[in-house]
Amino acid sequence: FGWFQYNPHSIKPDANVAAAEALGLHGLNISSDSSTGGLPTFKWDSGDNKNTQMTDFGDGLDPSRCNCPLIENEHQYQFVNNWTKITGNHAMKFGVDLRFAHNLRFPSDANRTGELSFSHKQTALFDPASLGYTGGLDLASFLLGDVSHFERFASVSQTAAESQKRFFIYAQDQFRMSSKLTVTYGIRWEDYLPESVNAKGNGGFANVDQGVIRVGGFGPYGLNGNIRNYVGAFGPRVGIAYQLRPKTVVRIGYGRSFDIGVFGSNFGHAVTQNLPVLVHEAISAHDINSANINDNVPVYQMDSATGPLPAPFPAVRADGTIPLRGPQNTVDPRIRPTTQRIAAIDMWNATVERQLTSTMTVEVAYVGNKGTHGFAGDGPTYNANQRSMVGYGNPNIAPDSRRPFFNRFTYPDCSVSQGVCGLANLPLTDQLTCCSSDMGNYFGMDASSNYNALQLKVEKRISQGLQFVSHYTFSRARYYDNNYFAIDPTIAYGPMNVNRNHAWITNILYELPFGKGKKYMSGANTLMDYVVGGWRLTSITDWSGGLPWTPSYSLCDKDQDVGVCRPNRASGSFPLGLKRDAGGFLTWFTPIPTMAVGGSGGGFSRPAAGTLGNIGLDSFRGPHLFTSNFSLAKNFRITERYKAEFRMDANNIFNHPVMGFNYTQGNTCIDCAGDAGRITNIENNTSMRLLTFGLRFSF
């Protein structure tokens, strides 16, 4: 039996004080909602007056790094039993694992008292010709009380929670068929039942099959939103070990494993943070583009007697749903499929191991895997309603009509003009439709990945004080990025951005052969042994290939509006490598002149408007990685009971910088001026030489 609990709580320092009300800011500290106590957040933008930038202040996640109030309670009960039976050449195992998970999270990612933003636009001059602004000061807008943007979290419940039952069962047999051959085989079945909320109305199950949010416990929907269970999570496994020669062993294996994903994928942090439970109210001021009016209408003024508009909570319709978008619903819902998708990975390998000496072995292996029902990109969600390039540039096609779910759903009982649902006989022109904006919180779990590698390994077990292991991997990893994945997955497919296609890592441990019990000076007296004995050297050296990056070009925003900014391949060369430019800056490449319409250069050409370049995702690589860490340690035996150890650790002992130019670092624009192609920093998570010294006593 097992049990764990994770139970963080945080509150504002002024949570019990109506601080906003005391300042004359009404409608923020709501007496019936204890989570709205304390100060709001005050935010600024400096516009054209960069020297007057003010610091955000007040309560909240942004200025004070406090996601408060936060109420969280995650716990799980687990019942496990395993049985083993050995008979003859068989070692059989059978096991059952039952888990009961519970999660409650009441977050304040946006300050529940409110976040008030002040823009320079309120006090700027508006140019109707350019639709731009001149001058203006955010502080002046604040002094006038003009709020340009307002947002906050609001909830109808502080106790809405999810629970999930999980059931696992497996059987395995290890069959020693002969003195040379052993076969292990088995199967595992996993069942993650759809999560349920703890009360009627305590969760919204958003989906794009119907274009609605199913409200748990309303209409035909149970507390699990009628999400269909996936019962096909069978994971077979087989392993074969065969002694080909007295010193040669061949191993082959295959297995499939499943994983529930991260919070939100199939459990937690989704349905209880959707309508009708939680609203992320966000209201922006509307620009007035009239020639005789040059200011910006504020959301509301701070001296308002009522404050901002109350957070909208749409009523649940008679069929137990809320429209995915629409009247009084500007929340970006967390959307999932209506049938659970459980991440799976198939893994296989084949290894030949050869003993060279009594202490040294060498291995050659092929390793591969394929991920299914995984993330697109680095996170669990992507935009399911991104614009397509089809129709770009056509004046008769509105940009939002190029979205896959544009006007896909119609809600005949929901009035656009009246902002409510539940009405009858509405004209078609007044019926709510969906969806003409992004759906950026789609937990699709529908991407795949693959990895294939050749691995070489030489290992020496410790003898005569020396031990080492050196392994080299040549790998190829592919995955799908999240950008444009919903429209054309082939555009989003390419090398995995964290994969280094070459990796050679060597670990060495060497105990110096001096002092008592060693090869040299074994008869040294105590004082001499303190000086020369007990020394140990260790090192870890890593030489690996560079990380991937994707080239872009300067005028791509003139050719597309979907965020895929890649040129075409063309004849010519584009040299890559570390060198100094005329200004003395270290660069990875030298940019070519800006490509005009139809232009080309350096092995690239500019795509025609309305088309995407054919350069693949992450098709180029940055500088390689080389780092060597070294440690020198000495053990002292003071008495039988008391011991001491001195050590010196040198991280990156050769002080070799790992140049940062990859998918997150460096300007990858191939025809831009400025810092394009330059190395401006070392790679993230690396450092220059760092020495540390330590002395430890043990007793």
C-alpha cells in the first residue's frame, strides 16, 4: 500500500484587507469572494517614452512572484501486489497495481483582485492614416485613471476537483531454454479511466467534435463528461539473450510502454479550469479610428462607482453544454479529444557484447523507438485552429475564414446581439457561430516521434586502480513541432530540437598507485602516506554535435501570416563555421543581402507570396559541444572511526566555451542586418571554468 500527498497553499500578505476598496477602487475586493482580497496588480507600458518605464507593482504573479491565493491538494492511494513462481526453467511473475488519484487546484495565474494595465495610447495622438500613435505616457494615463486593459481570474468554486481510477496488470515469464539461450516475454495492460469531477457543475469538458463544453452532471453528461475510455493499452515485451561464443553475447529486445502524460493531458488542470468553473476575464480597450478622435477608449476609469464589468459566467444550456466560444465567453478553453489518448512508446534494440579481457568489454548496439499519441512540440498543447496558407493574399477571403474550424459550429439558440443562449426562432444572421480565433489550448496527444541510433561502448572494470567507460552514439531523432501542425504536419516535421546527432562521452576514474597498499611506496610511513597516498582522479569528457536550428528570412511577414518563416533551397553555398566578421564579432554564418521579391542568394531563394519555403524544420546545426570536467580527491584516514576527504572539482577545466547558436539562441535570419548569424552568448546550461574546493569529515 502506498500514499502520497502534495498540498501547497499560498496567500497574499494582505489577503484579509480590502486594500483596493480603501484606495477607492471599487468592484475589485468582492465581499462575497474571499479570494479577491488585497491589492490588484498595476502594469505599465512606456510606448515611445522608453526612459519613463515604470516597474509593475502590487500583488500577483508578475510583480511579486506569488500565485496567490493558491489552493492545491494532489494525493494518490496505491495498492500493489506481485507474485513470483519458479518452476523448472521458468521464473513467472504476475502483478496488479490499483491507483486512485485526486487533484484540486485553485490557481491565481491572473490576480483575482484584478490586473490593471495603463498604456501610453490613452494620452497619445492618434493618426487615422497610419493607425499609429505619437507620444503618450503610461503614467499620465494612470493619473487620469484610464485603464487600457483589465484581467483577472474568477471562479464559482474553490473546491472543484478531479479524480481518476487507474488499473494495471502484468504477467511475465523468464524461460531459460538452454545454458546459452534465455527468453523473457510478458504483457502489461493499463487502464486510465476518464477523470471525473467531484460535483455537478464542477468541470467543463471542452471538445472540437461538437464545438461545445460539456458540463459535468448536466443534461446527458455524467461527472466524467461522457469521455470514452481507451482500453487498448496492451504493452507486450520480449527479450532474448543468446551466448553466441564463450565471450560473445547477443541480446535482442522489444517493449511497449504507456504514460498518462503531464497534468492536463488526461488528468488534472483542465476541466476544473474551464467554464463553468473558472473564467479568465480579459478586456482590452477598443481603438477609435475616427479622424476627429485621437485617443483610446479605456476599459473603465479607476474612479468608477462600480468598477470593471463583472466576470461573465455563461448559463449552462438545456442540453448540458456551453458554446466553445460565444456570448459572454471569451475564455480560451482547455480542449481534449472525446476519447482518451494515452501516450505510448515502442522500443527495440539489438546488442552484441564481446569480452576482450578479464576486465574489458565492448558493445555494439542498435537502439530505436517510436512515440505515438505524444506532444506536438515541446509542450502538451497546440493551436488547433491556426490559419491555413490556402487563400492567403486573396482579397475576397477573410484571413480568419482560412481556419479549419471557422464557422464550423452554429448555435441556433444563442443570440449574438443579445449575448445569451436559450432563445428560440432566432434569424440566421443573429445565431452564434464558432470558431474564428485561435484554439491554443488543445491537448491533442496526436503527434508521433522516432529515434534510431548506433551505439558503441567500451568499458573497463576497475583493475590496478583504473576504470573507464567510453561510449559513442550516432543518432537520428525526428518529431513534430506545434506550429502549423494542425494544418499540415509535414511542414512541422523535422529533427528533434534537443537531439545531438553525434555524442561521445568518456568517464575515467584513476586511483593513483602511491601510498600504503598501492604499487608504489606501499611501505610509506603515516606522514608520507598523508602526502602521497589516497589520491583519486576522475574526469568526464563530452564531445557532441551541435543543436538544430531553422533558417528564416527578413521579409517573410510580407509573404505569409502563419508564422512559418522559412526560405527555399536554391543553388549556391551557405558556409557555416566559427569566424570573426569585420566588426570583430564571432559569427556562425555571414548573412546574405536582403532578398527582394523573387530574389535569391547563398543557396536560398525567397518563396512566392502565399507559399511556404521548402527548407525543413531544424535542418541546420549549430556549433558542436566540447566540455571536460575534472576532479581531484584525496582520502585521509585519521583514525579507524574518523575519516576526511579533500576534493577539487573543475567544471569545464579547459575553459572551452560552448557557443550558443541553436533553436533558442541566436538570430537565424539568413538575410538580416544587425546580429544575424552572430554568437552572442555561450549555450544555455553551460558555463565557463568553475573551480570548487571542499573538505568533508565522516565518522
